[in-house]
Amino acid sequence: MDDIDVEKSVVDWTIDCPASLFVFKKHSIDYCCAGKSLQYSCAQAGANLFAVVAELRRICVAAPGPSPD
């Protein structure tokens, strides 16, 4: 999980990567919780942390950025 910071808050994830909202909704993770880490929020929701990290990696880390002009 080197490229995914599981201590980063869910709110920060939604700010930095708006597409993460779909992952959080899918796994019933509270994305409005102020300051709760991804790891904590997954545990509270009973979500598989590794599955959530894999999805975040695919849509937020590995996703191609805008092409330079």
C-alpha cells in the first residue's frame, strides 16, 4: 500500500480525487466524517481495506492525468 496513504482522511481523499466518492459509496464508507482515516473508516464500515485500496489505486493513482499542451 505504498502509494496509498491509509492514514489520509476520507474527506481529503474526496477532495484530492473526487472519483473516490464512488468507491466510498460502494463500500458504505462515511465520506463526510471529518478527519477519520481511510483505515479507520473502512474498519467502521466493515469494508475490506485491501479492496478499497485497490480501487483507489486504480482510479486515483494509476489514472492518467490530463495531457500536457
